[in-house]
Amino acid sequence: MSPLCIIPPGMHSILLSVFLLSGLAAVADEPAISIQDGEVLSLQRCVAIALARDPDLRGLGYAADAADARLLQARSQYLPSASATAGYQKNDAVKRNLEDPYRSPALNTFDDKTVGVSVSELIFDFGKRYSSVKAARFLRDAARSQRDSLAVKVAADVKQAYYAVLQAKRARALRSEMVEQFKQHLSVARTRFEAGVRPKYFVTKAETDLSTAELDFLRADKELQVAQAVLAAAMNFFSAPAFDIVDTLDFEKYEAELDDILAKAFSTRQDLQALSEQTKAAGKSLAAARGDLFPAFYATAGYQFAGSRAPLSNGWNAGVNVTADLFSGFRKIGELSEAKDFLRQTETKVESLRRQIGLDARKAFLALQEAEKAIKTATQGRGQAKENLEIAETNYTTGSGTPVEVTDAAVLYSNASMSLISALYDYRVARANIEKTMGMR
């Protein structure tokens, strides 16, 4: 009998629609999101692209779906199981000993036809079924939390790469500014040398400073290209078109308190929730292993047609069965011991992760405070260095300053500007780490 014969009329089209929708869903799972050439991306869009294209994240999504399917399998234990049997057997005695009084009826020539259905339902198993269903549900929730935890990590990696690009862009702009300044110094030195009011040393010193500034610019340009490649890789693009990003590196105070960070982290961290759900599942698995030590009670019923010629004999049966393993080679004792040890293992993982979360929260909070102070100090230092550079350049232009003085002032200004850029980057990264610690995308 074809399996389709037992499907009620009208269900064929429904099943076909389900299969088609499943195929479309599988196609939709492929990363279709892309970047347009020359597009300017915000941080939120970069994160969205990374989440949509990350293969590991999709893999954990499939794992969560599989865990949901296992929960469905576990819940099926609450429903009765039904089976149908049909058989045909032809018996032909090729050669029989008619004088044998103990000859088997199976050696006679006849046809045997059987058709029947049976239903079985678990009545009571000392909590094994209930515990296995609860364990499957906790594992399903743990799989979802693991997927969400990876999403937070992906977002944090994108944020750090995003801010690294902004840092590299500002560093490159600063190096370009220094190149232009040293070109001006060289122009002034050549003019005064040609006028005979300054020695050749002024020209060679300006040329040396310009060469150094150009080398610094080349390094900064390379670092920007590397940072852009890292950001593209964080978004799972390895041949992305040229794109730009919105500059959000300027200081914007982020209100955060350590106690609030810890409270939020302990209540919402997805990896901690995943371990907590795994611990609950381990506890239910232990209960299921204990329940397996006791017998299980089943109710059964059936109806059968059998015989060698029509009309076939028929009849029904019903009853209650008890099944129990008297000895299984210590298998059940081993399973119970394994379940106990696994529960203890997951409990220690939860404790270890809570300690790590506490440490990460404190480190990120202290880094945020340090970066904020560094921004204030670096801003003040950059202002002073800029004023000092303006004075040195005025003296140099008017002829009262020396090349060493203007070079020292330019280097001081460059270093102060780089310190400010680094402090702004550190502040943004510290904020991203706090958000990661709290389980925020």
C-alpha cells in the first residue's frame, strides 16, 4: 500500500504547500543583504548586515530549530502511539511425513492473511516522561540563548572594528594635515634661502621633516585600509565594494553605574541564561534517569483480522502492561551517575561565568572612566599644543624662529592630537564592552 493512500483527501495539496514554503524559507536563510558601491553606512546598519550574513549565527539558528524539533519529539510521549500491520504468507508443504504425529501445521499448504491495528498509551512511569519533556524544553531555551549570545558577540566585534576605522580615518587626516604644514615650512625655508637670509640647513631640515611626515601618512593610509578590511570581514564581506561610514567618534557621555551594569548583566546575559537552562535540563535529566529505575505502565488495545480464506476471523484485545528491567548490566546505574556529574559540571560553569561577568563589568566600567578622564586631559593638551604650534609657525614665518622649534611644536601637536583620537576610540570601545557585558546588541 502506498503511504499516500492513508492521507485523507485534501491533505496532499496542504502538504505540498508546506514543502514549497519550507523550500522558500531555506532560500530566504541565505544572506541576501549587500552593500552598494559608495554607500555610507551607520553603525546600526553595519551591525544589521553582520547579523544577517554571519554563518555561525545561522548555524546556531538551525541548532535552535533542531532543539525545538527534539522538544516536539519529547512531547509526543503524551500522545498515544498507533500502528497498523498487514501481512500475507503462503505456506506450501513440498514434502510431508504423514506418519509423523507431531508434524507442525506450518508444514501444511495454506494462505495466511493478517490485518490489524493497535494503540498503546503510557499511563505512568514515575516522572520519567515529564522530566524528559522539561529537559528538552530547557535545552531548547538554552539553544536559543546561545544563538542570541553569539549575536551580541558579533555586534560587539562590529562595533570595535567600526570605531577602529574611525580612529584610522582621523589619524590619516591628521597625518595629511601635518604633510601640508611641513610643505609650507619647506616653502618658507626655500624662499628665505633664495633671498639669502637663511642658511641651507633650514631647507634640508624642512625637507627631512616633510619626508618623515609623508612616511607617517603612508603608514596611516595603510592602517586605514587594514581597518576597513577588518570591518568588512566583521560584516562577513571579503570582497565588499568601496563604502564609507558615519563618524560617531566624538565624545558623547555615556551614563553608566557599576551596580546597574552588574544587575543588567546577571539578568540578561544570554550565555549565562544558556548555562542556567542547561543546568535545569541536567536536573530534569537526572530526574528522568531516576524514574527509569522504576517500571512503566501502558494501556494497549487492538483489533485484528486473520485467517486463510474470507471471511477472515476477527477480534479485539485490550489490556494493561507493566514493563520493568530486572537487570541491565549496571547501565541504568551508570546513566544515573553520569546525570549527577553532568549537573554538577553545569553548576560549576554557571558559577565560573558569573565571576567572569563580574570581572568584565568592572574592567569595562573602569576603562570607560579612564577614557573619559583621558579625553578631558587630551583635549586640553591638544589645545595647548595647537597654540604653541601657531606661535612657533608665526616666529618661523617672520624669521625669528628656528626649524627645530617649529618641528618640535608640530610633533607635540601631532602627538597630542593622536592622544585625543586614541582616548575617543578607547571611550567608544569601553562603551561597547559594557553593552556586550550587559548582553546588548
